[in-house]
Amino acid sequence: MAITLEQAKVGMADKVDQQVIDSFRRSSYLLDNLIFDNAVAPGTGGSTLSYGYIQLKTPSTAATREINAEYTAGDAAREEKSVQLAIMGGSFEVDRVLQNTSGAVDELAFQAEQKIKATANEFHNLVLNAKKATDKFDGIAELVKNSSTEVASTVDISTAANMDANKNAFLDELDAWLSTMDGTPTMLLMNRKMLARLRGIARRCGYYERTKDDFGRTVDLYNGIPLIDAGNYFDGTSTKDVIADTAATSAKAGTSDIYAINVALDGFCGVSPVGTGVINSYMPDLTAPGAVKKGEVELVAGVALKNTLKAGHLKGIVTAPKTGA
């Protein structure tokens, strides 16, 4: 069964849980538009959250044949895959005196909202960059590695002058890359700098549009495809872009990447526990004894790519000239 966060919200009786779901949706265009296969149940002893699926590697072929001749076999190639769900989120603490005197700014609501944003950002990071060897599942970079939809860019858009000179070449490259995928992507994911570059080029060539989603967010479009800033995350020390730039040096230009996903249950999808438990919140009872109140927000999910042509990676786009150039 497939479910979206909007549908998960409908199945929740608690108003606070519904508000938490809406906060996640507002914090993340990706989470708001992702379809989850909520089919994972704990294994024996309840110790694992594993999801197995069949990935289509190569589609089947069809051809003509002569009378009294056989078809040449052209079978579809499949591969068994499995992922583990990641449990992500965190806790926060609020002193009851601070909460009761917080005035216009509700301290409990503020801390919960910030935890939701941090959890959504961590999900973005895993969706793009996770490696099954160290994380619970592979992110898009690993899922499409060395596939036909992973394409190296050859166009320089590092300056305004280069954007003017190479705008058509870049859009030709972008369209050629998009054509390697099965269907029009649901969204293109990139960092803020790359979004500014692509927005500028699309505007120069007449392929730029803007719209608003259900939450009133402005969404940039290239040829009808949403352009989404994958955002950043705080690693405990510093804030980093989820899709990082490669720094420019005297020997090498700086580069950035774009990822594409086609969201579908048979394409790129989220994976979650059975029921509506993809997101859970645990808010404190402010009337109970205890000076310090503790709350928690938790997201339990993974991602799967069931067709290798439903996601792609345009890598190494030159976005900064060599230093000293």
C-alpha cells in the first residue's frame, strides 16, 4: 500500500500529531511529495526493519520476426534489493517555568519546530548521500552510480558571461540527460548556488516558470519540472549543503551536481513501517510532575529505486572558475 504524508495525517486522531505532520510537509517539498510504501514490519524479535524489493535493471525488448523464424530472446533483467529503515529524529527539553513564561513565543512549539526541521534536513542528506555500508540504505548518488542516468557535465556556467555564452549548450546537455530517464522527473534536486544558475539560464531561454504549492511556497520550474533546493544540515559543528560543491583550486574548477527523481511506487519511493507510523511525536504532559519536560520527534523511513531509469545524476557541472583564473 502506498501512502503520502498528507494521507498519513488523515489517519491520525491526535491534533498535535497532525500538526507535526504538517510541519514536516512545510519543511520539505521532498517529504511532502514523496510516496511511501508502508509495508515494513519488524522481523523476528522485532529487531530489524528490512524491506526487500525487485529492481528493474534492464527493460524487456520487442522486435519483429520473419515467417518460420523465432524471436531473439530479450528478457528484462531484475535484481533483488533490500534496505533497512533509518530511525532519525531527536529529543528536546524545556523547563516548565520557561514554558509558562514564554509569552508570545511558545518555547515548546519552537523547540519542536526546530527539531522537525533538523530531522527533515537529515532525511534529505540520507536520500542524497547515504551509503548502505555505513547507513541503513543507499541514497540516490549510490543508487544510480555507473548507470546510464549518471552523466558527467561538459559545460561551464561558472560566471554570468559563461551563462550567457553557454546557456543553450547547457540546456541541450540538461535535456539530453533528462531523456536518459523513464518519464518526466517529479523534481530536480540541487543546492542553492546551482538553483540560482539553472534559474538564470532557464529565464534567459524562456523556460522559467514559478508556481505556488498547497502551503503557499514559491516553486521554481524548468520546463514544468520543479527545481528544489535540497537545503543544508547541521552536523554538530557546522552547517553544510546536502549537495556539496567541489571547491575550485588553481588546477581545477569548482563543480556542483543535479539529481532527478521520478516518484512512483514502481520508481523512486520512500519506505516506511506499516500503518501511518512514518512520523511520530512524543510531547510532554505539562501538568505532570517534573521540572524539565522532554519531547521527541521521530521519522522512520528509507528509500528504494525500483527502476534504475527513474532517477538520475548530472555531475560535475562547472559553477566556479579556477582560482586565479
